[in-house]
Amino acid sequence: MPGDESSSFEEIPNFEKRKAEHIEYALSQESQSFVKTTFDDVALVHEALPEINFADIKLNDTDPKALFTSPFFVASMTAGHADGEAINDRLASACQESGWAMGVGSQRRELFDESEKKRWQLIRKKYPDVQLLSNIGLSQVIHTPVDKLKDLLDSIDAAALMVHTNPLQEALQVEGTPNFKGGMKALEKLCTDLDRPVILKETGCGFSKITLKQINDIGLFAVDLSGSGGTHWGRVEGMRAGADSPQQLAAKAFANWGISTVDSLLYASHVKVNYRLWASGGIRNGLDAAKCFALGAKKVSFARKALEKAVVSADAVYQFMQQMEYELKIAMFCTGSKNFSKLQQIGNVANYPHLTRDINV
């Protein structure tokens, strides 16, 4: 899963076992966090006379610099183990049919195992029209030459590189590498030297106002806020660590650690960021997604919701995608938003002043 960045000296069987455990625990209810500020706190303004036809609503992103036109994409999830192949094949199949982009699972293993590239290359060959986003951890970016990172993108013809940052997970993971010193400088160099866009992504703990300011001028294309409210990787690592281990005990203490997706979006709106805002983390349906767009998000992604369907079939994933688009269209119709430029307005959030007062931004 996204934050699985261990030492390159880890034995491959252990690496694969850890990846498989991440899938198992991520699908359990015990791994889900519950935060005070949720999407239920956000109220969109209902328009009784929308003056549009439902069939005329357009979901496409008209920004000429957008990486893909769909408002939705599948978040980076899993790679590096045999069970991941079937899951990723189903996700890619549904993405090709729906037009959604797809973040690939962590490519960390490819840095020390050349044979691992073949898994994603097969996906790319089988589904040539899917817009793929490469994925690597910040702790690897710090110590890996840009040319080697570029090879990860070239191997799958990726449109951009997603760099995930996951300090809580790394601190709690038995095999973790909680080494983030120099991360800001490494990100800035990557944005300068890489020939494709760079997206910084949390893995379920969100972004503070201070951090959003700090990264405002380093050249990022987008920031995926990935706030708390969905799968909590601190909980997952605690579940993996074993009974009464220091990691498990600490995971209980940090079980609800993080900043919600809603609060992260609100912080970003007051920073006036130079990068695009993408949203993920605890988004349950198309209405939650609509609230993200109204609060300033340009893209929304799903992980666990898509994973639940991917363990069943590609058709189950596709039906889920269609449902999310349908629900988003309903929210747009009932706010009188024929397109995203209309939906993406703070005026659509009825209680925006109350929300910003509550988090003191």
C-alpha cells in the first residue's frame, strides 16, 4: 500500500508478506479512523430551480493543463506481491473503461528488483489508454538520484510522479524507515529536475496550514491532502506488529491521529496555494466528493472503496465508478452546477463561515 517503504535490504519474501498483510488489514473495519470534523459537517446549498437539465451536466475537467479529464481517479494502493497483480489488473481494466486515471502501488521494490517492473509493464501493455501515475515514498526520493526515479515513470509511461509522505506509518512500522530529514530540499530538486509533474501525497493524516505554506513555492503540480477519516495506517501497522509490542501500544495511542480531509481543504483555501488541490481520505460517496470540489479540490480519489470492489471483479470496480459519477452529478444538479467551474465555488458551501471559525483558520 502507499506507505510501504522499507529498507532495500529487506528479504523479498518478507517484503511480499508485508504487502499482503497491508491488503488484509486495510480491508478490516478496525483500520478505519473516526475524526471529529467529517463530511457530514459540510452543507451544500440546495437549489430548488437549477435551470439545467441533468443530462447536460459535464464532469470533464476543462483545465488545459490537467493531467486527465475525469474528476476522479483510483488512488495508489498495492504492488510488489503476487496478490497485487489481480487487483491491479481489475482496477486498470475498470479505469480504461471509465476514463479514470490510476495511481500505481509503491514502486519502491523496483529500485532494487528489476524484475518487478514487468508487473506494471504488463498492465501498461494490456491497458494502453489508462493514465498511470507513478508512486514512490519521500524517504526514497531523499536518497535516490532523479534519473533513477525517472526510470520508474518511463517504464510505465506515467504522466506524473506521486511522492507519498507517511511519517506516522514509518514510525510505527516494524520495518519502517522514518528518515525524512532533507525531504523538502529533495522535493524541490525533484520538481526542478524531473521532466514531469510531481504530486505530493499524504497517506491518511492530512496537511497542516504550516506545511501547506512551506511547500507553496517548491514547484509541486498538486498536493493530494489525503486526510484522516478513512484507512489509518497507524492502526494497520499496530495490527501487524503483534500483541503488546511497543508499536501496537503506540498505535492505540495514535489511533485517531491526523487532520481531516475537510480541515486540510479549509487550511489550503486560506493559504492561497500555488499548486492544485487533490482530495482523498474518508470520501464515502459522490456527495462527499462534491463537497471536496466545492471546497477547492480539483481531483478526488478513492482507495479502500475501490479496493473492496477490486477483490471481487473488474466489473464491480466499474459499477462503483459509475455510481460515484452518478452521485456527483446529482449533487451538481441540486446545486445548479452545470460544470465544475460552478461547483468549485465556496458559495456552494452553506456553512463555510462556521467551518472556518471552528478550525480557527
